[in-house]
Amino acid sequence: MTLALTLADFPLWFLRGFAVLFGLLWGSFLNVVIYRVPRGQSVVSPASRCTSCDTPIRPWNNLPVVSWVLLRGRSACCGKPISPRYVAVELIGGVLSLAVLELLILPLSQPTTSIERAGAIYVTSFALSLFLVSTAFVDLEHLVILPDRANVVAAVLGVGTASLRGGTYLDMLIGGAAGLALGFVINSVYRMLRGRSGFASGDSILLGVVGSWFGWQGALFGLFAGALQGTVIFILVSLLGGKIEEPEEVKKEREEILAEIQALPEEEREAALAEWRKEDELADASGDGMQAPLAFGPFIALSGLELLLFGETLRDAFIAWTAA
């Protein structure tokens, strides 16, 4: 007769150590996703390479956080600076993995919670965290979110694991549809009033993903909390004398596209410009100031992480506020 393992059978130092190391490793992989996916490259092959000189990175120079510190933030092959973003994303992976453990797993009834159930909650919750972090960084750099396939997988996972969060499949399906509908309505109204897109389709899709994990209330929270936090950041940047500008990668991509269009025969240029404007919602957006295209995805992603880690606290605070 075999005894089923429970969460209480594992010492806290082991669980915490595993969570941090596991999170750092996946944080390192997120850097691959963030760099390669927007460029249409495979995240599987080739192996990690220096982004400055394209030299393969040796395994001992690719240890999360440790290698960056030992190399003093410079590439071992060519000495070029390594963006602090790489170590930041690795640390975020470790911190989020530990946060999922501390806030979602350890509070479970340890003597009776099977390791299978605890593992399922941890893996799915951490997977959502990784998805949200990666799509936030991609949006910050390229003003796009992860490809549709990744969003579909995230949404299906949210609906399929509804019971782990005390919900039903129907709740999450309604939530996903509500998120998509919110973004569509906002963009339609804005386009009617201003004649251009005001809420990117990618943001609508991301709201749908959040809704598929936390129901229609989660979709609403993602929209309003994201807008509030985005507004606060915008005000702080303005007060500190900063400027809101589109990312350098977006400027570069736009310049390359325009150069290709200008190289076309004159009779083909107008058609090419029209096609580009049809495919790219931000094709005619101003590059800076109040008209600069803003990455709203990171704030939706932040709201999703807040719901994941502090959902019960936020719900209780909202109930107390409405009852006051």
C-alpha cells in the first residue's frame, strides 16, 4: 500500500529553494521569448546567442543572474554591454515563482492537500505569470502582444483550470467573451469619435485572456485597474520631466517599412501605403507626446498578476468598499 504525498511532507526550505531556482530558469527562457518572438524567430533553435556578435553563449556564461553579475553586465565573447532587462526578467521569474508558492500554495490546508493538487495550482498559476510578463515586455518594446496561438493556449488553460480557482467553465467562457467585447466596444466608440483606433486589438485579446482566468469581473478589473495604473505612471513621468515616446524598435520597424514602400514604383506606392495602414493600427500614429502610441498591454498584464496573487484580498476590499 502506497501513501499519497501531501504538501506537508516537504520542508519549507526545499519548496522555497525549488520555487526560486525554477523561477530563475524560466525567467531566463522568457528572455529568449521576448527577444525572438517579435522577430519571427524560433524559441527552440538555435541555442542562445549573443545579440551583439551572434556568437553562441556557453552554458557557464548563461546561468541566470549569476553569469550577468560575474561578467559585470558584459558579453563574454565581445565585451558589449548586456541589457539590464535580461537580469531583471530572470529576477522577476524567481520572485513570481516564490510569490505563487507563498501566496497560493502554502496557505492551502497542508496536512490534507495532495501534492498533485498543489502542483497543478502552482504550475498553472506560474504559467499564467510567465505569459503575462513576456507579453508585457514584448508590448513595451514592439507595441504588440504575443501571437494569437499563445493567447489561445493561455485562454484555454484558464477555462480548463477554472475548478482550481473555484469557478466554472461557463464563468470563464463568459469572462473571456466579456474581455474581448469590452475592447471591441471601446475601440469602436473611439474610432467613431476620433476617426482612428484607440484601443489596439491585441489589448482586447489580452483582456479576453484575463477574463478567461478570472471571469467577467476580472476582465473589468483588468480594464479599469490597468487604465488607472497607466494614468498614474503617465502623470509621474510627466511630473518628473520625462517624455512618452514610442519604442526605438517600433521607430526602426516603421522606418524600414516606409523605406521599402518608397523604393516601390510610384504607381504602387499608394496601394502599398493603404495596405500597410489596413494591417497596422499604429501606422499613422505620432511618435511622441500625447499622440504617441502607448503600450497598454503591460498594465493589463499587471492587473492580471494582481488578480492572480491578491484576488481574494482585492475582492474583500471591494466588498468592504461597496458596503461602506
